[in-house]
Amino acid sequence: MIKKLLVAYDGSDSAKKAVGLAALIAEGRPSVVTLLGVVEVKGTLDGELPPEIQERIASTETMLQEASKRFSELGCTLDTDVRVGDVTDTILEMAAEGNYDLIVLGEKARSSLVEFFLGSTAYNVSRRAPCSVVLAK
């Protein structure tokens, strides 16, 4: 039974569909849903975060609060979390640390060339996840 859902959310159309799908899965079940927003930063950050990163964190927190309204009447426990780092690695780390049963995320359309060289977050998460993954299109 699915009791813990991790929903990766970036405000995109496919992420909004992932929230809707997660709400359907969580509805009527005693579940914990975590909405995760990742502020992507390449490399390492030492010390205090630069103002532009702090602004992106605040914007992501606001975006997660908006998305959380979808879960307000479902009777599930809802958490939101904003982390800074590589998107794929952060989703995978959080899924493993939190012992989630399911990851729900949107499948974004990228150009074939970019996806060929870099891979997509959805593909990499689905291949390396410690639990089941559902992709919303």
C-alpha cells in the first residue's frame, strides 16, 4: 500500500499534472505527501547563499504553498520542502532518506539533442529510484 508520496514540483505544466495525479492517489488514504521543490545549483556553495539563490528559494516556497492547496481537503498529512542542489540527486536522496513508497513527477519535453547528451530528470529518477516512480505527462 502506498503511504508516503514524494512529489517533485517545479511549477511546470507536467508538474501540475503530477500534483493532480498524486492527489488522486492520496485521496481517501491515510498518507503522507511531501511536495519537493529543488533550486538547482551546479557545483558547491560555501557559506551564506547568494541573494539570487535566496530569492529562488523564496519563490519556490511560494510555488509549493500554491500547489499544496490541492491537498487541503484530502485528509492526508502534507509537508513541503525546498532544497538546493542537483535536481535528480536531490529527489533520489530525499526518496531514500524518507523511505517513500512512490515518487510522482512530471515528464517534461526537452529537445531530443539536449536529452541525448544530458538525460532527463524523469528518466534518471525512474532508473535510479529506490521506490516506484509515476511520471505524469
